[in-house]
Amino acid sequence: MNKSSIQAATLFALLLGAASTVQADNTTSDQGDFARGARAWADNCMRCHNARYPTEFPDRLWKPIVYHMRIRGGLTGQETRDILKYLQESN
């Protein structure tokens, strides 16, 4: 995966997140929020490594990956649920 594809995927995620209805940042949801997940994915995951396309892994593998990265990346529970929702719904 080249750098321009990763940048294009990131831009797509940000635009998609901005176009979605966004809940207030102080609300929580056990289900996660797609728009917040897109932002959290772009803000957090790309700090340490290249972003993965949501289609790179099947939905059943994203859950253990994201929960592992919750610990490694210091994500909150809500950020984790939001990122998981974004990745699985984009897949």
C-alpha cells in the first residue's frame, strides 16, 4: 500500500465522518458512533503506524485487533467502540 492510497483512505474517512450526523462529544454509546470512530481512527491509529483499510480484515478480526490496540494505544472504552463501529461498518 503506497502513501497516496493511505492518504486517500484517510481523507475519505474524514469526509465520511464529517458528512454523518454527529452526536455531542460528551454522550456515550455502548454501540459506538461511526463519525466519532472515523475521527478517532484518523487521530489515534495513524500516529504510530500506517492506517489499515477497513476491508483489510474481516469484521470478526477487527474486534480483537481494536481491543488489543486499546491497551497499546491508551484508548478509552468509548473510543474503542467508536473505532470498531467505523471499521466494521466501512468493511
